[in-house]
Amino acid sequence: MAAKKLFLLPGDGIGPEAMAEVKKLIAVMNKAGAGFETDEGLVGGSAYDAHGQAISEADMEKALAADAVLFGAVGGPKWDAVPYEVRPEAGLLRLRKDLELFANLRPAICYPALAASSSLKQEVIEGLDILIVRELTGGVYFGEPKQIIDLGNGQKRGIDTQVYDTFEIERIAGVAFELARTRNNHVTSMEKRNVMKSGVLWNEVVTATHKAKYSDVKLDHMLADAGGMQLVRWPKQFDVIVCDNLFGDMLSDVAAMLTGSLGMLPSASLGAPDAKTGKRKALYEPVHGSAPDIAGKGIANPIAMIASFAMCLRYSFNMVVEADRLEKAISAVLDEGYRTGDIMSEGMKQVGTAEMGDAIMAKYRAA
Ligand code: NAD
Ligand code: IPM
Ligand code: MN
């Protein structure tokens, strides 16, 4: 059996703390014969400190050669003043762009044990299971021009450019429709066609893609601002939401809070299947950032990172049994009352990052 090459990029802040819990799981799975081969690199502020770059060329090559990249988080106040081109976040953006990871899957699932502790009413989020499909390599994140120009009159102008071509919208819509067919067969496309030309095109192309290939799937369109409101009002009306890079960034943070905490939400970033092998390049990362306010304290919630690894098992290695087992282990540990600080509520058992990771690992082994 060919080795399964995992490249680990723990990053900054709570990234390495959460990644440590995944490393324990990899070791357990390898003992049982999973055959993961791991290597580790630097990204973000830690890479900047070592090489003056947010990711080195050598680590980029390793990321390109791996079957899957596991990514922690980047950023923090220490690097607030570094040049824009080499800021920690640039490392993540380069990985997404150079690996062509255009499809970012951000599921938001409400675990039964947490239904009562959301900031929203229990009936609003109980049983919630939605999937945000975010376009990840286009839009305002990468469009040119992107610059600050000096107007010479004491004024400056900051410019970002939202650009989408037909093929980019078609391929992300295709991913959303395909995934909807494996779920509740319903896609909601969100844009702002009322003010943005790229929104008009987005709407047209999603509609045409639907008509041509996916008319069995129910399709709705919503303006993205109203979509944000609906996500908080009655999120269970959604199954799959498809949107551009920036709207997807914002809406997925909102969706994360529906489930209790940013510390709960995993993600998978996938490229197109290789024409010969059918394999997709992939990077798995929690939706949360480096959480500088709690970094170094051993209290971060590792569930988003562990659930991202479960997505890696499922999407990159087709280890469906192990992925299910790991997701069930997370749910069972929550049922038993284990809580990190971010999801703590009265009467529950407050634990740190390592204790939460250990409890999930113990459940996984026992299953
Ligand atoms: P953040 O996600 O790091 O933190 C927001 C809030 O959520 C904080 O109060 C934090 O303590 C809490 N939180 C996040 N993850 C948690 C976890 N696992 N357990 C418990 N609590 C958790 O967002 P921010 O503060 O806006 O950004 C901090 C830095 O992270 C910035 O430099 C930003 O650019 C970067 N960032 C990186 C990524 C990434 O690496 N993918 C994502 C988002 C933000
Ligand atoms: C995310 C993050 C990133 C983004 C940043 C860190 C570049 O917020 O993954 O959601 O904006 O995409
Ligand atoms: Mn974000």
C-alpha cells in the first residue's frame, strides 16, 4: 500500500496546540496500520521569523507533493507590522492559490450536546446540518489591481478588485450541486447582483449550470446580506450554500457561531480531480484563526482541528469508517459533558486542549 503523505503546517498561536492533538491521533492510527507518513513545515509568523517569508519555497514544494496538507492557524499581533506581502496570512493564501484549492467546504453541524448552549434558541439550531461551499481562489482576495495609491493631494486610495470568470463560477457551482445530491438536494446561491456586476454573472452562471446539468437539485438565490440575516433567523432552511470568497469567509464565521463556537468548525479546501489519477489536492484547516487572546494557555478547543482531520480521512483517503468513528468520538465526548472554555456551560466538565484531545482519542480507540 502506498504511503499516505501528510504535510503538517501547525502555524502560529493555537495552531500548534490544536495540531498536537491530531498528531496523537495519527500515531494511534499508524499503530493500527493506517500508514500515514508525516512531515512538518513552518507557515505564517513562525515561517516569517525563520525565513522572512510566510512560507518557504521548500515547504511549498512539500505541500504540492503531499496527498493532503493539515493546516493549523496563522497570524497574531507579533506580526502586525511586517510588510503586507509577507504577513502570516499570505502563507495561507499562497497555499490556496498555488495548490488551486478552489472549493472550500465548511460544514456547520450542531452537536446535540451543544444545542442548549448556543447564543440562539435551542429550536433554531437543534439538528442543524448545513454546508457552506466557498469559492477560494478568486474574487476580491486575488483580483488585480490590489493596491494603495498615493493621489498626491494628501489622499490615498485603497483598491481591491472583485473578479470572477465563467469557469470559476461553473466549477464551484458544480461542487455545490454534486454535494447537495449526497445531502438534502438543495442549493442556495448567495451574491449581491443588485450592486455587483460579478454578482450578476454569478447568478447567471449558477442558473445556467443548474439548468444544464443539475435540474434535479432544488436551487434558490438569495442576496448575500439577506442570506446572513436568514442564517441567524432560521438556519435550518439551508442545506448547501454556495458563495464567493469574501461572502463565504463572513458567512462561515456566522455559521460557526450557530454551532456554539469558532472552535468547532472544520473545513476542507479541495482542488480539481487529476485527469489521470482522479486525486484532488487538498488542505484541511479549522475555520478559526490563531486566537492570540488564548494562545499558549492550553485551553483552546481542538475539535475544529480534529474534525478537519476527519474530513481529511474522508475526502483524501476514503477512510470513511475511520472518519465516521472519529466524528462519533467527538460527539460522544461532548455528550459526556467534556467542554473547553469556549463551549463551557453550567454543570459541564471544563477541560483543556490536551484533555479534550485525549478524551476524543480514548473514545476513538474504544469504538
Ligand atoms: P480567531 O478565530 O483567531 O479568534 C476569534 C475569537 O474566537 C477569539 O476570541 C478566540 O479566542 C476564539 N477562538 C477561536 N478559535 C478558538 C478555539 N479553537 N478555541 C477556543 N476559542 C477560539 O480570529 P481573530 O481574532 O479575528 O484573528 C486572529 C488572527 O488569526 C489574525 O491574525 C487573523 O488574520 C488570523 N486568522 C487566521 C485564520 C487561519 O489561519 N485560517 C483564520 C482566521 C483568522
Ligand atoms: C479564513 C481566514 C482567512 C481568510 C485569512 C486568515 C486569510 O479568515 O480561512 O477564514 O480570510 O480566508
Ligand atoms: Mn475567516
